[in-house]
Amino acid sequence: MASSPTSRLALVAVGGNALIRSKQEESLRQQYDAVSQTAEHVVSLIGAGWRVVLTHGNGPQVGFILRRSEIAEGEVPIVPLDFAVGDTQGAIGFMFQNALGNVLRKRGLKTAVVALVTQTVVSADDAAFNAPDKPIGTLMARSDAERLAAKLGWRIAEDSGRGWRRVVASPRPLRVVESPIIRQLLDQEVLVVACGGGGIAVVEHADGSLHSVEAVIDKDRASALLAIELNADLLLIPTGVERVAIHFGTPQQRWLDKLALEEAEQLLREGQFGAGSMGPKVEAMLTYLRQRPGGRGLITTPEAIGHALQGETGTHFLSSV
């Protein structure tokens, strides 16, 4: 049966890498196949009576757009980063809208699906704009990077000795512009795909106008913010492991079933969660629970979502245990 406006709300934050199962499966058709697999598990939430907002990453996909743009330099105009994020919201949003709709129809569920282009407000004074450190685009020789930097106003940096890349700011998200519209759609029993790639970064001016900026918003941070704004009951981050671990990859590795807010904060301070992997996901959980103490967080694989919601697996985040 379709969900009702009074049913529980889950925000599901899918990573952009989840759309690419291997280096040999990067085509758009293959990405769609991966989305279709994820859709099967997400729709199970609808069947269990949840309302759902789905957010998604876009790192690899933006990289592909920028690479195509660089290759075509001189033939067609370079695609700015903010427009590339918008492009991915459309393409990935279509994949999820189509795949989710097909699964819903197959299961006899009448929930509608819509993908919404989403803007996220950031501060023009955010310190990240003075020290951009988020690498994007292609690795290239220093001479090529310097030529493009001079031509296009890019900032560049060496990336771990592998070559040179463009670097951009990753400011903190302040507000999701479309969250009131998302709330209205949820009340009409619509499954909403939103906040792709963290949202298109925009700066709000004194007159209320919004102007996009070339920046990357962390998808997990934006998802936590949207979950707070929508008063979501559950923040669910599907990832590549069924549970979160401490001492990962060592003989002392231990899988975690539950984490209270204070314990998770302590483990994060100790560096137990990798800065480029599990760390941002745990940070998102903490941000969400601080503002939504009655909510809960869950990290698990897409395939294990159903069992995790029954408490049989996954790592569950709570204000207190």
C-alpha cells in the first residue's frame, strides 16, 4: 500500500560511487543497471510504510562531464562546475525516477516519483572559498593544468604525486532551498529524489536572489541538513559494508551494532573513521542526531536494508543507547 502523510519519513543518501560497480562498468547504461538494483531495496521501504526522500552523490559523474569538457576544449565552451552539478542532477535523477517508478509499478505500489533539481545555500564568507582543497576533474601534467588555470581562473594543486588537478571550495551547507516543496510532495505521497551531489551551491544576496558558485557540497552533510529540515525519522546511508567497524583492517577490527551519540563523537575524535570514507558518514549522523534527538541513523549495505530495519544487522546510531 502507498504511504500516508502521517507515516514515518526516511532520508536515504546514496553515494555516487554506488552507481559504478567497477571500472569496467562506467557507461550510463551500466550506471542505470546499478541504480535499478538500488531501487529494489529502496522501494522495500515504501512497502513497509515509510515515506522516502532519496539523495545521491555525483562525484564520478561530474568528473566524466568535466573530462569530456576538457577534451572538447576549443570546440565547445567549457562546462562550469555549478552547471555540471545541475547536469548530473538531471541525468541521475532521471535514472532513479525511472527505475524507482518501474519497481513501484511491478510491486503494485501507487507512490509517484519525482526528481527535483535542488539548490543549497552556502555563505559567500565561508572560509573554504579562501582555501579550496577539494580536487575535481582529471589528473594532468603541470603545464596543462597551469594553462587551463590561466585561461579559466582555476586554482590547481598537486594530487598525491600523481599529477595536477583543479581544486575547488567545499563550503558548509546552510539551507536547502527546495525543502518546503519537498515537504509538500511528501505530503502528497510522492517519493522525492533531491539534493543530488549535495545540491547546486548558491549564495543568497540581500534582495533574496540566488546566484550559483563553483563549489562542491559534501553529499552527506547536505543529506543530514535536509533530514533535519524535513524532521526525518531515519537517516539511512547505504554503503559498501554491512556495519561500521573500529580498528578497520587490523587484527583488532570490531563491527559495531549500535552507537550512541557521545560514543560516536569520541571514536570520531580518535580517528577511527577514515576522513575520505566512513568519517563523513558518521559526521552526518552526529549532525542529524544533535538536531533530531528522537531520530535514528543507520549505515548498512543496500541489500541489507530490510534486515537492518528489523534490527538484525547494520550499525544503528541513536542519541543514547
